[in-house]
Amino acid sequence: MRIGIRPMLLLAALFCGALSHIARAELPRLKISENHRFIVTSDGKPFFYLGDTAWELFHRLTREDADVYLKDRSAKHFNVIQAVVLAEFGGLTVPNAYGHLPLANNDPTKPNEDYFKDVDAIVDQAAAQGLYVGMLPTWGDKVNKKWGQGPEIFNPQNAVIYGEFLGRRYKDKPIIWIVGGDRPVDNDNQRAIWRAMAEGLRKGDGGTHLITYHPSGVHSSSEWFQNEPWLDFNMLQSGHAARDIIDWGMIWVDYQKEPIKPTLDGEANYEDHPINWQPQNGYFNDFDVRREAYWAVFAGACGQTYGCHDVWQFYTKDREPISAARTDWKKALNLPGASQMQHLRALMESRPYLMRMPDQAMLKSPVGKDGDHCQATRDSDGSYAFIYVPNGQPVKIDLGRLSGPKFKAWWFDPRDGGANPAGDRDAKGVQDFTPPAPGKPGDANDWVLVLDDAARSFPPPGK
């Protein structure tokens, strides 16, 4: 929900001649759903977490450039922006766009007010565009310098102080806390630091914001913190090592754990990122990021985070490229994968949301290996089902797992969000479905089969 300029500010503008800034949008608080599978707003409405990766946002951008970025992501229907306060690349030693460093003498108990005023401004800009900030207090190398720049500046004592400072400062802002930052937890001291930071955040904001943990590649927060009371939902990182990483399998592992917690892939392969960091392997494209997203969500995730390699670092020709970045970030904003993510969100929000579950038993044809994996999800009452087919191949579906005597079928196009009617059928037995695939089955020829109980009169999927 977005709320426009407050009446009093508008009145002031009429009398004074101009507004000095855009009023902060009042976004609802977020909480965990009653069945512990999803995120919802404070009034119980579904919240499909559609994140974008903007790690260096606070560190590298001016307010004007941040405005360009945030307006673009809002227009593409993202609702969470993941950004880091103490950034990975020179975050402690290289000033931000206004010449400010975040800490005095690298001391987490001595934050620089000028730097945090700059952070405040971007948080408010995001809110004005209807965007929550998934705020990482620090990148993980400041706790575990397993690789990267570091230095390690945190201990349990200063981590709780720093966490409380942030929690108090952003108590009334639309924030999701993401502790961690691309690092594993290798010992008890590191675990104690992250626990202390989370406890500080809770103390500072009074528990008004959700908290998760961003892990290193091919890991999940559940490996270290599943039973921690401060961890509201799990986050995994499927990463950038290959085109066919089984992120759906990682989601399924989290989905089965107890206590039940929502889960999502907070860092899947980045569009325009070299595969396994080697340009000679080629670069991930829109199909790669799209496939990972549908796999994860249909396997039970409560959302997905998209990323573009050029955008997270805000690459320009005047900056040293990180890991073979090659496209100016403003141009990269318009890469096709970023626009296509909104169709996933629209599809999920077009049907009853809070009782959705993965159901591979619907598939009676081979599920498929590696990149050919098909993934099914349905409402627990059988009123609808979605089956993601990544390669244009025909599938056999057990319609006995749906409710009602008749159903309506659609083929949903994840490239443009279009829906092609596929006829009405009796909901019985195993039936064949063939995607409207142009040309031969294969890469980038992915479709979603949508099956609706005809009696429910659902609108076209994604609309």
C-alpha cells in the first residue's frame, strides 16, 4: 500500500510554494502468517517478498541516483530493496558519495551521524516509492573475514550496542533486518556476535521488524539459527556457481524443518554475472534468473530476491569492475530479467495465497533432471495448481488432486505475463498438457501451467 503526500504537507506546499521533500510513505508492518509459511502485513494481507539486490546503495549513490534506482524498481513492482550499512567494498575506509565514513575509528559504538543521515534519506526515498529496505547492519566480513577486506570489528559486546542503535533509529521505518552478509558461521564466537546484534535490534526497535540472516553461497540461515527465537524467517543463497543450481531442493529442506518458518532465496544467480565467476563460461541471462525464481517459489518459498551483477555494485566505467561486471548500472536496470520478476509476483497474488503448498505428486511424467526440473504447487484445498515447465516439454498431471468436477486450464508466459486459455476439462485421472511452445522444446522455452477449479471463477492468471 502506498499513501500519497500527507494533507498537511500538501497544504503547506500550497501556501509556501514548494515541498522541500517527498513525505515518507506509511507502509504497513510485516509479520509471519498464522501457518508460519508466509509473510503478511499487520492486517493479515499476503506479502509476496520480491526483493532486489542493491548491496552498495548507501555507500555509492547520491540521493539523485538513488531516486533513479528506487523509482525504477518500484515501477517494476519490487517491494524490498536489500542494502548494506557497512558495505563490503571499502565500506569502512572509502567515504560515501558525500564524503562520510560510517564509524569513528572503525568502532561500531561510535557511528558517524552525518553518514547515517545519508542512510536515513535513502530509506525515506525508498518508503516514498512503496519499498521496504532489507537492511544489513554490516557485511559479514566485519565478523568473519574468511575472505574479503574486513577487518573484523565486532564482538558480542559492541554488536549489541550497534544493533540497538540501528533498531532505535529505524524503529518507525519500513525495514526488514538482515543480519549476516555472505559468510558462514564457523565458530561459537561468531554465532554469539550475530545473536547479540539481533538482540540489540530487537531491543532498539521493540520487536517491530522481522529479522533474518543472509548466509554464504549454497547455505541457509537454518543451518545455524533455525531454533533461534529472533530468526523470523529463513534466507538461503543458492549463488552463482552454475546455471542449474538446485535452489528448489534447498527450499524444500528448509520447508520441512521445525519449528516451521518461511523461507526464500535471498541471493540467486545474478543477471549479467559471469557463470562461476568466469566470463569464458558465459553470463547468466533472464531465463536463468527466471527459472531459479519459479523453482524456488513453487517449492514453497515465500518470495524471491532478484539480482543484477552490475546494479548491486552500481558499476560505471569510472569504477573498477567487481567480478567482471560489464554494463553501466543505469543501462542494466532495463535488462529483461528485472522486468519479468513482476509477472511472478502478479501470478502468485492472483490466486488464494496463504494455503499454498508444494506438491510434486501432481506430476506423473518425469520430473526432470538438472535444468529440466519441473516444479508444482497448489492450494491445499485443490482450488488451483501451478506447474512450472522449464523446457517446453509436455507433462502428465494427476487432476485427481484438484477440487471440483471441472477445471479451466491456462498457459502462463513468464516472459511477458500473458495468459493463453488451454480449454476446460473434467478434473479426473491423469491428463496430458503441451505448452504453446514456439519451435522446439529447450532452453528459455519455459511456461507455467495454471489449473483452476472452474466453479471458483478466478480471473486470468497474473492479472
